[in-house]
Amino acid sequence: MSIIIFILVLSLLIFIHELGHFLVAKKSGIRVDEFAIGFPPRLFSFTKGGTRYALNLIPFGGYVKIFGESPEDGATEKTATDSMINKPKYTQALVLVAGVVFNMLLACFIFFLLFIRGVEFDATLVPYASEPSEVRVQYVVENSIAQSSGIMTNDTIDSVRVVDGPVITENTEILKALFAEKKEVTTITLNNAEKGEYQVTLSPENPDTKFGLSLSDSVYIKTNPIKASWYAFLASGHMAKLTTVGLFEFFGKLFTGNANFKEVAGPIGIVGLVDQAAQNGLNEILLLTAIISINLAVLNMMPFPALDGGRLVIVAVEAIRRKDLDYQKVAIVNLLGFVLLISLMLLLTFHDIKNLFN
């Protein structure tokens, strides 16, 4: 069942992404030869308005074939007014970023639905929404005070006591106390799914010592459409920022040989995430879909050949120098970029399989 949900989610995200490219290209007077979901062989297709619409057998992908976007007969001729390469640079840029914009809009729309429907959400992604309903341990740093104290991932924090102060039970105040510059927390009361309520005592050797906790402060949000729209915008923007930082850090470590592949997921890993989400209900599936959509948008905007961001860089360079780059050389660079992306995907898949046996 999780495989089917994964295919449906992936197909939706790809459809929305390619729909963005398609609509802006059509609106700009650029000829679109084919709009396809999946990769060949073709299951069925029909032609309308000069565009072939196709559903292909292999569901892990999709594409829009835009005239003048890749080397083809007549595309570079100045007489081909419906060729993308002969359109103004700002038009080319709009076509390239449209897919990313549509993925972000999809994420916003999903968050909007969730906030109207009612969802448990990370309060740090939607500041000032309301009082966090729960403070949960998201991650425990190795060899930290928190780990040596026996604190575990997913434990919830019920209260904290500070030096010469009262027991704090309000979740917002708990967060402030734990992340205060001057560490004054002496006792934390937590709840564990297996061992129930327990207490730990934290005694940092010096004020600068970190406890080694990463906390997820969740909040239940169910609100009206106006607030839901604003919260959806905040959540999408903040998550896009976190994803961008995370991707640049990962690729930086990848090139230095220090990448941690447990921090990222390939196709098999994503299927596992979908399976977990499906067990927790519709809200979790929708939330995961929004997160993947944002990841797809951010990844596509990275300045790497074959990605929308890399092609956008080429358009910018051509606009600055007021002269097109050699079309065939650009195609070769994009092909090399595509090969590298496929190689990375295979590497991630290998680590997904490896993690299954660890």
C-alpha cells in the first residue's frame, strides 16, 4: 500500500512541477510538443493544441518537452518565434522558475488545508500560532550531558526546575529556560512511552556547556482561512529555508567526503517515510507531501547543471553578456549534470538499502 501512496504522491508532485513549466510556456507563446507523466514506454496519449499529452509506464518521473529548450532541428533559428531560446531572457527565466513556484504553492495549499482541518505541528515553523501543546525531544547529541543523563529521542518534557526557582510547566517557558544563555536548569521531568515519568538532573560544568538536546515543540493548530493562509506562508518559507541550508551543508560535506547519508533519503528511504506517514493517518501523508514538494522545489533551484537553477544561471550569464552561449556545449554540460544526478540517486539508493540491514 505504501508503494501505491508513494507513486501517487510522486506523480502529483511531478505533475504540479511540470504543469508550472507548461502553463507559463504556453502563456508565453512557446510551443510545447509534449506533456508527459512517467517515462516511456507510453501507455496512452492524445494530441490537442499542438501538444501531445501522455501517460507513460514508468511512474518515477515526468517531463515537458518545450521547443527550443534542448537541441533540435529549427529551434535555434531566429525565424522560429515559438522557440524558447528566441524568447526574451526574462521569459525564459519565468518558464524555468515556474515549476519551483508551483511546488511551493502546492506546499502552501496543503499547509492551508491542514491548518483548517486541524493538525499537530512544529511551533517553530509557525511562530506565535499559540502555546505549544507539547515539548518533545527530537534528537539527543552523542556524548552530551543529555545522553549521559538517559534522555531519549521522542521523550516529552513535562516540567523543568531552575536554580533557586519554581517548577516551570508552561511549554513556552520550558523552551526559554532550556535555551537560555545562562544555564540554570537543574531538574527536568520527562515522560517516556515505556518507562513512564522520570527525572534527570543536569549539572553543567560551566555556563557555556550545552545540554545536547534538539527539541520539537508541537502545537495543535485549527484556525480560520485567513490565519491558515498566513500560517501556511510562514511554514512553507521557514521550511524552505531549513531545506536550503541542509542541502548546501550536505553537498558541501559530500564533496569533502564527510557526508552523512543517514541525514538524507533516496527513493527507498522515501517509501519508508511514506509507510510511516500512512500508519499515522491522512494528516501525516499530507504533511509529508508538502515537505517533499518543498524539498523538490529547493533542490531544483540549486545552481547545478540539468536542474532548473543551473539552467537559470545560464540564462543570467547570457543576459549579462548579451550573447547566447554555444547551444551544443550547454547541452553537453546539462547532460553531464544529469549523469551526476543519476549517479547521486543511485548512491542514495545504495545507502537506503544498506540502512535496511543496519
